[in-house]
Amino acid sequence: MHIQESLIQTLQLLIASSHPLDSGLFPRLLMMMSSLRELSLEYRRMFTSIRDRPDAGDNLQSEVLEILGLM
């Protein structure tokens, strides 16, 4: 079994035991996680393009990119 499958099963069991009356919580959570992953990728692409611009020498911009681990 892959690590991701194991984590998903563990999360499903945890949610089922801590929120037994909300059977739709686990699917909603998985959908949110997928959306967050896509959003994260979009922002990473955006900041990467900012980093690669020739005028990326601005101090604030450089600090933000450094914090995000993109520099």
C-alpha cells in the first residue's frame, strides 16, 4: 500500500470517528484538498514567473520569494 493511500484511509477513519453524523465531511474535505493543491500550484507558478523577471530586484518582492522558498 502506498503512503498516500494509507494516509487517506487514516484520515477517513479519523473523520468517521470524530464526526459520525456528518457522512459527507470526508468527500468535501478531499475536494477542498484538491482545490488547495491546484491553488498552491497556481501561486507557485505565479511567484516563479515574478522571480524570473529581470526587475525582480525589489527588496519586498525578494523577501516574499525567499520566505516562500522560491529564491
